[in-house]
Amino acid sequence: MTLKSEHNRIEADFKQAAGLLRHDLVWSEDFDAIRSDLADYLDRTSSLGVANSPALVRVVRNLIATENDLTV
């Protein structure tokens, strides 16, 4: 995978995670207070692509993993 394609994938992942946080993602009530702020943050940082923190990229990929799992 090229750096550009990885950058684009991370950007798309962040946007998808932000959308899930705003609309569809099942979320514990304990974390409901941060849902909107986290979605806004992911939207704003999505354009950083590969420059995002690897830990944040992993969080995003975990948020969208079930949504993108075709075996579910």
C-alpha cells in the first residue's frame, strides 16, 4: 500500500468513525458524554491521515471494525 493510499484510508476511517459516533454506534451510557466531542475531533483530525497518532488510528479502526465486518 502506498503512503497516499494509506493516508486516504485513514482519513476515510476517521470520517466513518465520526459518522458512527453521531448516528449508529452502540455506546455505553458511561461514554455518552464524549460521543459528540469525539466525533468532532475525529472529523477535524481526519485530514492528517498518516500523521495521526498510531494509538488514535487503532481506536478508530476498533470503532469501525464491527461495522466493516462482512461476517456479522
